[in-house]
Amino acid sequence: MALYTVLGSFTDQGIRNIKETTHRAEAVEAAARKAGVTVKSIQWTLGAYDLVCQFEAADDQAITAFGLAIGMQGNVRTQTLRTFTRDEMNAILSRLPG
């Protein structure tokens, strides 16, 4: 399973309905289960992004389809980052010459 970090920003619709944000998170968790995506964490933040989430998915296609389905609801815009663990990064580094 691949790890992904998703940065989220509320849309106008999302902020108008901010009191529902934790309920929407529960709906995201349910949708993730149906899509075969594992929710590792959902956190609300201060700063440039309103949310930071971590997911595990089988591949880029699975997380992309899941992200698009969440985006279609209109409450959040996302930026998805492929995330590597220390062991994965060490494996990548071992492929470098020299």
C-alpha cells in the first residue's frame, strides 16, 4: 500500500457549512472504506491549509479516483502528495549511483 498526504482547503461552500466538517470527515472515512482506501488520519490545521490527511491506497489510480469523488461534493479543494516512509526513502536512496 502506498501512503499519501492530502492538503485540503475549504471552498466557499465548505466554510459556509463549517459546523458539519466533523460529520463530513466521518462520511469521508466511510467513502474511503468503500473505495479500498485506508484513512490514517484527518486533522484540522491553522495556516495555508485547513486540513491535513493521510491515506493508504493500493496505487495512484485508487487515491485519485477517491480524491475526485470527494472533490465532486464541493466542500474542499485538495492537493495530494505521494508520501514515503523512512524505509521506502532508504530503498530509493539505495538506487542512486555512487
